[in-house]
Amino acid sequence: MLTAKIAWDDTVLPFQLDRSDIRGRVARLDGTLDKILSQHAYPSGVEAMVAEMALLTAMIGQTIKLRWKLSLQVRGDGPLHMIATDYYGPSEPGAPGRIRAYAGYDAGSFDNTAPPFSQIGAGYFAILIDQGPGMTPYQGITPIAGNGLSDCAEAYFAQSEQLPTRFALSYGRSQERGGVEGWRAGGVMLQHMPKASPLMADGGSGDGGLMAATDLLDDDEGEHWTRANMLLDTVEQLELIGPSVAPTDLLVRLFHEEAPRVYDAQPVQFGCSCSAERVRESLSIYPAQDIAEMTTDAGIVTADCQFCSAHYEFDPATLGADAVQDGDGGHGQTA
């Protein structure tokens, strides 16, 4: 079992159900999720929301091309006012995808005893895709809907992409016998294959009039989709997070009558793109007067990465539009 655990931890396994015209992913996050959350000191409720968002990001991000970047964002008017994740596509075939995440919340008003999703409030769920230099980034936005972040993602795909989508997720702190307690997460994503001419409607049957999966399928497709979802409803929480059930065995257990076909698994790991040079570049548009206002009493300009908590210090003379070229003007260290 230990070998299987090592093989499938921190991976996303793409699959297809040939008899149902449905594709999907099985994801397992272990050390990657622990690394993401260890960069911060969030209350347990905020940690749970970040864990769910990171798991969604891993499954959705697996579809993007090499060197692309996918971002998920949730913004609301409640105490938990922001959750942001980034997925960096592999730099080359076989390389891991990289994930980072952070949350913004009001420590004074966030109630750690209340359901965390309810404390996001009204707002929006967004997916952004950056295809690289010279390309226009794509952005899609839908209102926050349902009772969890997975509901928001399902509503997004139905409304913005016209793709029936379903997520089954499990996440939390766990401890194997004789092991160390840590975060684990796992999930299954189902998505109907795109159609050339998706059905359109003036309004949907989903939350707030948004489109739902059943609004997008004809009778035969709807039958296949309903059957796959009924099979997914039988999944148990421990099957989702593992490690005792391999993703391939889980697919056979759930969907053996749908002819599941698996593809190469995509490894994922924590990774942040911040650097002293990137901070310097972001400040290069500011005139000397603005840089002076950013300078502390100690005579330095500081910056902190919200994703990985790296701390950077700079000589103000080396920053901004009037910067003096000095390769030693800034350094970063993990706080």
C-alpha cells in the first residue's frame, strides 16, 4: 500500500468514459497541499476553503497547455473576502504542474465555528487563463452560487463554457497509523464532452437562474450524464482521498460499465513564481517620488509575497523608473 500511496499522491489522472461521452480527472493532493497551507497560519475554516480551491485548481488546470497559467479567484463581501490560486502548466512534457494559493480574510469578523463558505458572502467566481507573451488572457466570471466552491465551479462551466460538469471532493486533516497528521485531499471531476452546437436557453434551472448541467443535454446525453452521476454518488470519502484505493481501481469500481480509459497522470507540486527581479519589474513604472513614499524609516523598500510569504528588501535607489542599475539591490528570504 505504501508504494501505491507514493505513486498516486500529488497527481491528477485524466480519464474518459467511452460509452458515455464523458471525460474527467481523479486528483490526489498530499504533500503539495500541506506545503501550500504551511506557507500561512490560517484558521481551520479558511484552510478548508483554500484546500478545496487548490483541489479544484489541480483538476481544472490539468487541461491547460505547456507553460500556460490558469488562475481561480473567488471574491466576496463577507469576512472571507478572497481566495486565489494559480496553476502553472508544466515547462516541458513530464514535468510537474505547480500550484500556489492564498486567502484574504478579516481576522476580527471571521467566525471559525460557522460554515466557512457562508462567510464569503455575495460575489463572483472567476477563471483566468494566461497563454503567454503576446496573447490576450481569457477571463470568465459567474456569480457565487450553491453551497460550496465546487458548486461555484460547476455553475461556471455550465454558464460560461456550456459544459455539464460535476465534482466530488473530500479534504481535511488525516493521520495514518504511525504517521504524522497532515492535509490530504482527493476528488473526481466529470465533464461532458463539448458539442459543436450546445443547447442554449434564455434562463437556467440552477441557482439564481444560472445554467445547470441538465439544461445543456438532450435526452440521450442526459441519460448518460445522469447514470454517470448516480455512479459517482456511490463514492465514499476515504476512496476519494486514498491512499488505500488507487485512482485506477476507483475508476473501475465506479464506472466499469462505462468503459473507462485512463491517460498519463500529471504530477503536481507547490511552486511560486515570485522573485526579487519580478518585484523590481513591477515597481519599474513608479517615479522616484512614489518610491520614496514606499521607503521605510530604515531606508529600504519591502515586499511580501501573499502566496509563499517570501520577504524582499530593496535599496530604493535601485527601484522605479529612475533606478540605478545594481544587481545586489534586493534579496528575498522566506519569512
